[in-house]
Amino acid sequence: MLLQAFDFYHLYNKEQCVLQMGGSDQWGNIVNGVELIRKKLGKEAFGLTSPLLTTSSGAKMGKTASGAVWLNEDTLSPYEYWQFWRNTEDADVIKFLKLFTELPLKYINELSKLSGKEINGAKIILADEATKLCHGIEAANSAKSTSKQTFEDNNIDNNLPKYEVSSIEIKNGMMLFKLLVSCNLAASNSAARKLIQGNGIRINNNVVSDINYIIHQDDFDDKNLKLSVGKKKHMLVKVTT
């Protein structure tokens, strides 16, 4: 808290920053910065907070809670961005349509009447509209097409998130669980092994349950391998020379 207060003081002193904005959980930090500026410089500064954005479960949507959705496509591809909204919990769909799209409220209220499997249609609309605003119509349509090929047609699409491995790594033998960690589909070796043991890993749509499985050249189709964790996470692994 002291460091964040000093951060506000520094920004005021060096960059003439008079307003600090943040979520409501940052109120104490911001107020301390306002007070520090007043006491050290005799100047007036201001804070502006907004209610935290949470899911229906009460979890905060932010990077500290592993819930961040990045706008920069170098950090999160348009496909992954689209997929983030497509995977919204049922209870959050209408709330997010109101917050993150420019659709008329009357139309959103009509979507709120959907139930059961029909709610998936609203999730697709949410993903389409949110992605259009951030990345454009073409990227949204491409992401939607990629999702259809991946989940409905079980095909490999070049718009999937990519991870590159060298042909030498494959020739020398790459353990599947290590590949899962390297491409951030698993947090640790032990977590990767648990996923494999639980039949949660698929290579080119085929379940792999051997925790000591070694990736072979035969696993690649024209230098591409589709690696899946459960039903929602997919990675296109590509071999480079």
C-alpha cells in the first residue's frame, strides 16, 4: 500500500498526474496516494474507482485472478479472444452482452429468454460482437470459422494458437507432458501428467493416456499437430527446421 501510494506521488510529481483510476479494491491505495501528495506537496489529487467486474461466482476478472482477457492480439489471438467469450458461464451471458457489446437492450432481453442448450447461441453472439469491437468483423468471422472446424468438424485450422518445436527436438524425443508445460497448456509437469492420466489430452483428436508418451514425427500431419486439453483448449504445434 505504501509503495502504491508513493507511485501516485511520483506520477504527480514527475508527470503531473492528478487523477488515479482503478477498481474499488484499489480505493485504499489511491486514497493513501492522495494523502501523501497533500502532505508532501500541499497539492490536491483525486481518485476514481469503479465496481469490480466479477463473474456470477464472484471471481474477479483480472490478471491477478487468472481471469484477464487481453486486447492486444500479440498477447491473446483473436481466436483465443473469441473463445474466451464463447466459454462464458451461462449465468454471465446476458450481463456480459450488456457490458461488452453495443447490441440494443431490447434484443439482449429477448436473448435472456433462452434456456438449456439454446443459451449457446447467445454465447456465440457475445463472442462475435465482442471480437468485432476489438479486432474487427473479419477477425471475428475467422475466429468463428476456426471454432467450428475445431469443435464441430474436428479439423486442424491454421488460426489456432500456435507453438513451434524444432525438428531436432522431435527427432531426439519430446515427452508429451513436457510439451504441455512448454506451450502453457499445463502449469507443471505433475499437472500435465494428471491431465494425461485422466484422459484429458488428445493428439489429433485421439486420446493419449500414457504419461510417458513421446511425441513422434508420425504424430505430425504436414508438420502440424493438434494438441487438445479437454474440449476447450487447443494448440497447433508446428515443426520448424
